[in-house]
Amino acid sequence: MILAANFKANKTRQETQAYMAVVESFVSANAIEDTIITFPPFTALEHTSRNVLIGVQNGYPVQNGAFTGEIALEQLEEFGIKTILIGHSERRHILGETQEQIAAKYRFFADQGFAIVYCVGEPLSVRQQGEEVLLSYIDAQFEGIDLSYLDLIIAYEPVWAIGTGLTPTNEQIEAVHSALRRKTTAPLLYGGSVKVNNAGEIMALTNVDGVLVGSAALSASDFCEMIAQAAELKK
Ligand code: PGA
């Protein structure tokens, strides 16, 4: 299982340190073998960890250069970062990243050997048009994406489920995940309103290899509880 916590624009560096201390000691005390990843904000990247992977929520696909407000490879390397989130719906829909930009970012960080957590997912208006439309919408989010890249993890995150408390039914999650499984052997995470009270059930579904958690993972103890649920599944 893979459990990832996406902090988004939450937590200071100090809060992140306290959080990481809790999660790291939980992982070692319980001899957790699942893969645990956190995506803190850039300002908290001073932290290094032995048993929790630290990734970034974004990166600009250049070594360095004149890109005001961006963080490039050189700055990530300074912190030993080798894991990145690409294609998150907030970057697609709020920050306006196009599929072309996302694919360029993907190619660049794949060439650099980064582990990539690549997010796809449909808005509600697409979901309402039925499964065929939904799957072709998701297909388009794979344009320019090399699905045979070995260090790839895919996260299916319906836009309407992110931060809303709404989740698809288990059948709806399994339907999309089995379609994804036909395309790729990459691990498949589900994301969108995963909480302590539904994480275990979601992780137990066929073709679900883990979860990407936003708001509910802001509590270190809740995230640890989800890690414990994954360990119990022994999937
Ligand atoms: P959420 O966010 O858990 O708050 O719905 C998930 C995500 O955006 O990755």
C-alpha cells in the first residue's frame, strides 16, 4: 500500500517538523512496510526523513532560470527531493495548467528519475454524462504521459470529491480503477475526501493500491490511523 499526504498550502515549517516527528516515530514503532509519502509546502522542505518519503507538490521543468515565482530542479536537488506530484486537479483547474504543460513537466521529471504521483480525475459535469464520457475524459489526461515509466504512481481523484466530503461509491471507484489497470501496471491510488472512517474500506477495494489524502491527513494522528488500517489489510 502507498499512503500519501498532500498538505497543499497548509502548515508552517515548524508545524511540518512536529507532524513528521509523529508520523516517523509511528512508522518505525510499528515497523510499517507500506510506502508513506508526504507533500509539504516548499517552505518546509528542510526536513529529511529516513522512513517517510518527502515529495513536492509542484516543480518547474528546468534546471534553473528566469521563471519568477517558480521552484526548479536545482532548488529541489538541494533538499534531496526525488518525488513530485503532477497533474493535481487544483493545478489543472485553479492554476490553469494545460495538459501540454503537465506533459512537459512529466517528461522533464521522468528524465530526472523522479518518482511521479500523477493525478487524473473528472469534474462532476463529466461524471454526470456517464462512464464512457468519464473514461474518455480521463484518457485525455494521459495525453503526452508515458505510462510505461517505471517510477509512476497514478492517483484517481474525482474533482467533485476533493475537499467536499463527497466520495464516489465503492463500485464507481472500482470501475475507474479497473479501467486504469487495463492501461498500466503502475500502482493506483484513490484520492478525494478520504478520511479515517472510509480509508480502510477504500484501500480494500480491487485495484486500489493506496490513497492520496488532503484535509484528513493534516492531522498526524489521523494519518497514522490510516497507516495502521493499511498495515492491517496486508494487501
Ligand atoms: P481531500 O484532498 O482529501 O481534502 O479531498 C485530496 C487531494 O486533493 O489530494
